[in-house]
Amino acid sequence: MKAENWILNFSQERHPLLIAGPCSAESPEQLMMVAQAVKSMGIQVMRAGVWKPRTRPDSFEGKGAEALQWIRDVKKETGLAFATEVASPSHVQLACEAGIEILWIGARSTVNPFTVQEIADSLKGIDKIVLVKNPINPDLALWIGALERLNRAGITKLGAIHRGFSSFQKSRYRNQPLWQIPLELKTRYPQIPMIGDPSHIAGNRDMILEVSQKALDLDYDGLMIETHPDPDRALSDAQQQVTPDRLLEIVRHLQIRDRSSSDAVFVNQLVNLREKIDHLDQELIEILSNRMKLAEKIGDYKKENQVTVFQIERWNEIMKTRPEWARLAELNGDFIRELYKIIHDESIRIQTEIMNKESETKS
């Protein structure tokens, strides 16, 4: 993908870029109040939802085109750039007419290639910054596909927003971050800025600082944080918005770390530690190889005795004992649980292939 780094246009060489504003534009007064607050912090880009895709039809779905005039007035008064979500070609047209500099495609839209293509077609010939939120489900291909569709429409000022992924599992997050997915996107397309959305990942204002710092420690290029003058009375996503005063506290507490260091002692120590990790990784791979060979033997034994591949009792035993062993070894039990799910899936795949070979022989 051909993409250019547009962040410096707004960050003035300060890393990271910060985009802040209310989840929804609710009134001219609310919008102006937030705008003046964020501008006083040195923030140059404000976010405000104009159209809000809600799960239930009776929920607040934004003020629509009416709010665009409020944004015009705020832009004229403060000089702030604006970002808003678009979900259809008509949204694109109205937002562009209002002079909005940054458009983003929401998670519900990213998941639908037809919707993304319609938006991409409507953007042909238009020089706008377009950000793409990750799809609701953890599908990297969908995320990349949306970026590709926009790029083929001539959009080169692209960016990605990591807002987390929906999950049926209980979690302290509103949306599971699954950090490995955005990091994979960042690895494949380093020229595309990655913006963290701690508000939607956390879903809880008390966790905004923690998630924001995590994103910056992973070398994200910016953050998008929701702020509202009276969060508890916000018409949408009240629990994840912070007051401007709290936003300022968060910004002041964020630590911006260097990407590397030229200190010779640091470099030598890092090389030494990485060499040790490399040796341990080789040992881990050898151990995993031996474990899978044992899984093959078990598969052969199950085949000979006409026993099903999946054994629930054995699986329950693994899920009980391995996290316990992990805690004794001062490892995170949830990490080990997820690791063994992957190992178990591979064991099932190997044993299933063994069973299929038997079926092919009989046929």
C-alpha cells in the first residue's frame, strides 16, 4: 500500500499525536466547551461523533447533519482540526462539505467489505485523511482489506485505529485488546500510523491511563481519547469518557519512551540478553517438537483402538494443572492457559490427520 505519514501535519514533530473530544456532539455549548479545553492543552485535533451506530434503535444515534454546523462554528472559533466517523457515502459528502479534515471508518463498517467499498468509491478524488478502526471480530485480513480498498481509491493519507475486539469471554476490558493483531498490522505496514483508542478498549475511565501507556510502550503513533465536560450525563458511552481535567492529568502522566538508545552499555546488555532468549527459544521449539511427536503416537494409539480424538477429561485436566504449575513458576496463569489452547489445537490437528488417513485407506 502507498501511504504517507500525515501525523506531523498535526503533531508538530511531537510524538504521539493526540485526538480528543466527546463520543458524540450533543450541543453547541458542549462542543465549544470541550474544544476550548483541548486546545488549551495543545491538542490540535478534536474528535466528535456526528452519526452514532447503535445496537438498539431507541439509543441516541447522534445529532447528524445538525452537528456539522456546530463543528463549523467551533473550527472557525478555535482553528482545531476535526475527526468524525462516516458510515456511508452520504456521510462522506456531508462531512467533506463541513470541512472535516479526518474521517474514520468504524468497527461495524470495517467488518463489511461492501460498506467499505462504497465509502472508498465516494472518496475517489478527495484528499482526506482516513482512519480505519479494526473490525469488531479479530480478523486481521478484514482490517487490511479495508485499508487496501481505500488505498486503491487513491487515499494515501491512511491510518489504523486499534479499538479492541468483541469477545464472549469475561474480561476487565470492554473490548479485548489482543495486542498481537495491531502489532502484526504495524509490522506489515510500518508506514501506516497506528492510533490507539483506549476509551473503547477499556470501556472504563479508570483504565484509560493504563491502556494509553501500554499503547505508547508498543510504539503507537497516537491516541484517541474521549472527553466530556460531564461524563456521567453523556448521551453515549458515559462510563468511558473522562473530564477535560482528568484528560490533562492523563496526558501529563504518560511516559514517552525512546525507540532505541545509543548507549553502549545498554546495547551490549540487550544483545547479551537477546542471545540468551534465542538459546531458550531453540530449546522451547525442540521441546514442542518432542511434544507433538508424542501427540502423533497418541493419535496412532487412538486410531488403533477406535477412540475419539478429543478427550474432554484430559482437556479439563490440562486446563486445571497447567495454570497451577504456571503460578508456582511465577508465570501468568491466563497466559499459559491461552498458550495451551494453541498447543492443544495443533495436537488435535495432528491426530485428526492421522484419523483421516485411516478413512482414506478404508475408502
